[in-house]
Amino acid sequence: MILGLSVAVAVLLTSGSWLVGCRRASVPVKAVVVSGLSAGEEDAATWRACTDATVKGLEKKGVPAASIRILPSSPKSPATRESILKALQEAESLGENDEFWLVLFGYSGRTIDSQPAYQVRGDRLTASDLKNALSRIKARKFVFLGTSQSGGFLPFLRDSRTCAVSATAEEFEINKPRYPEFWSRTLESKPELSFKQTAALAASLVADEYRRLKFSEAEHSRILGENGMISDIPAGNGSTPLQPPQSK
């Protein structure tokens, strides 16, 4: 009798563990945060800091940690086109009442046929790749393109369920942008702001930073609204207790 009871308890415990495992495996992906290729350790450190601030900001906004995919998953496994598309595919289970966030840090360029492309290990992630993957996600989508030449992606992302921000304009702005650092820090420190408000405050901080350094502003962030219109981001008044990021 005791042996039978022990077996029954063991079966129940095993079943419970299996069910917990199933529940964990089925947690929907609600955010994907990616660091692409870097030009050196300083760049890599910047993208790591941006990723950390972004994840903290998303968690403060109510996105569960288990629903956030961070790529690369380890320093030894750089983000690839395939790993990004796989992560986006995991978000296809979201419904129309859900929200989904995609955040890219790094550099973008152009393919041989002049299509915008995100720089990752191996084949690059093109604007068409991104358009097709996001079109299969039914949730309302917030996309942050924190890369050089990122404005070129915006026309590809037009739909009534997507709001996107690019750190830079479409062409010529090929250097490492400052905007991602300010955007990610604003997201973390002021999670109560809307996506558009976060973009506007970050734009003000970037403008303030260029004035402080007495440089001509070399990047121009843009926003794609859910109405399909692409425009320069209207910066706020720039008043904030935040200190400028340390990396230059």
C-alpha cells in the first residue's frame, strides 16, 4: 500500500513538473531586443548597455522577463538573420489586443540592390525580411531601429498596426548614432511615457547633447505613425534630470 502511494506521488510530481515545463515553453514572445555587429569593444559595450536599459524599461512597462528575447543569447553566439526571424516567429501567437516590441541596435547598410539591411553575422537582415516577418504578427507593433541609416526601413514597415522610430535618416548618416543610448535610458527611467513621447524626449536629449558638445547635429531621428506617415520626430523641451551617456 505504501509502495503504491509512493509511486502515485512520484507520478503526480513528474506530471506537475512536465506541466510547468509546458507552461514555460508556451510563454509568448512579446519583445525581441537585438544587438548586431559592432565596430569594436566600445561599440559592443554601448549596445550591451542599451540592451540592459531597454529590457529594464520593458519590464517596468509590464512585459514579463520570460517574454523578452535577447539576441545574442551569449557573447559566443552572435545574432544572425535566422535567429532574429526565429524569435519573431515565436511572436506570431500574439493576438490583436497584445503589444509586441522589436528593438535593434547596431549598424545598417545597403544590399547590392540598394535595399536597407541590418548588419549581423552571416547574411544580413533585409527590410523585406523584416516586413514579411512583422506582417505575420497580429499584435500592435512598436519597432525601434537604433542603427545607422535606419530611416530606410520605415517605408517597408507601413501598416495600420505598426509604429516605428529610426535613430537616423535613410542615407548618409552612416556613423554610430547617439540616439539609441538616450532612447533606451529614457525608456528605463520614464516607463510611463508612450512610445511617441519616449521618442520625442530622446530626440530632445540628443539635440541638447550636440549643443553641449558644440557639434553640428549629425543624425535625424524619424517616426512612422500608424497612419503611415513618416516625419521628423518633434522633440520636446529637453528638460530632464538625466545625465548624458558616458560613451561618445
